[in-house]
Amino acid sequence: MFVLALLTIALVAAAVAAGILLGRGAWRRRRGDTGLVGLEVKDLPTPLFALAGLLVAFVLVTTYTDWKSARSAAAREARALAAELATLSVTPGAPARAATAALTCYGRSVVALEWPAMGERTASPVTAAWSVDADRRYARLLRGEGAALAEAALTDRGVRVDARLERLAAAQASVPAPLTALLVAAVVLGVGLLAFLAHPAIRPVILVPVLVATALLFGGALLLIQDMDRPFSGPIATGPSAMAGVVEGPGAAARPPCDAEGRPQ
């Protein structure tokens, strides 16, 4: 993300410098000409800026929607796990205690292993293994005295599994590289064209701040898009606080068969 930011800044700075130099030369060559001047000239960048603004706004709204979905999926998964543990805590028998232990390890691995992995757009095999292990425990529960309560827990289990899949899907890139390149090109060309068409009577002390503000506005939107496209890493990332609260709560197993990060032991 920071590489993209530096690249965008460099390209915008180069476009502004080239636009000012080429534009001033063009204005000097046109001195005394009664052709295209005034209102027509200043209106030339309008279509490009309108297109760039619409494109950036559309992608920004789309990535924000995906970012919110990631937060919602993470919270829903934590609530479902808490409900499972609450049900299993009142379910009699060793299979219920084993399922509680497996789910506790599942939650720990989500917090310590899968969350960092999602920052790299991958999943944790440890988390997947604990989910499968918990399903095996449920299968034994359904054949025992706690079958009725196990069926209630299985409903929450379905919510948890679906929420995890949605969370993992949200960790994948939603803005393809060609679209990112198009956004950067639109910003660079728009600011460069604005610098090129600026009238030489506009002093640099006025022109440069306007160009810088325009570049910062579009550049900031691009950085925000890139950051929200990684909902589980970066400055505005969704953290695993909800899941951490569940595995540290009263319903979790006191001595599960895993370490603090959810790795089997």
C-alpha cells in the first residue's frame, strides 16, 4: 500500500511539473492568438475530472461495503461461537466437554493465527482443523444423552461456519490490479491536465496549492480504497477483539488441548 502511495505521489508530482512547464510554453506560443482561450480552455478538464470522480466514488463505495461486511462477519462468528459454548456448558457428558475444548482452541487460533494470515489473504490450516475436530465431537454428541442440546448448538455452528467463510472471502482482494492502475492514471492525468491548462497569469503561490489539494483529495481516496480492500490489516483494520473476548470468557474450556495461540499440544 505504501509503495502505491509513493508511486502515486511521484507520478502526480511529475505530471504537475510537466504540465506547468509545457503549459507555460504553449501559452507563450499562443500569445496574441484569438483562438481557443478563456472559458473553453478551462472547461477542457471537466469531463476527465468527472469521469475520475465517478470512478473513484464507485470503487470507494464498493470497498466500503465489503469492509463493513467483513466486520459484520467477524462479529457474527464470535456471537455464534459464544452461543455454542453457552449451550455446551449445560450439556452433560464427556463429548460436550471435548467439543468445548475444540471450540476454545478454534477461537484461540482465529485470534492468533488466522487473523494475521488474513492480512496476507490466506487462511489458517490450524483453525480449519479445529473446526473439523469440533464437528467430530458434535457427531458423538448427537448419539448421546445431550442430543437435544447438541442440535441447538448445531444451529449456531452453521452460523459460525458461514460467517467464517464470509470473513475469509472478505480478506481477498476486491479491487483488481488493472482497476487500481486505471484509478491512478485518472488522478495523474487529471491533475497534469489541470496544470497544463492553467493560465500563466495565475501565480504559482495560488496554482500550486490548488493542484496539491486536488491531488491530496484524489490520492487520499485511493489510499482509503487500498486500506479498506485489506479489512483485516492496516490502520482501519477490523481486529479480533470480539473473538478474543469469547475465548477468554466463562464458557471457554479452562485447559484445552492447545497453547495460547490455538496450536495443538
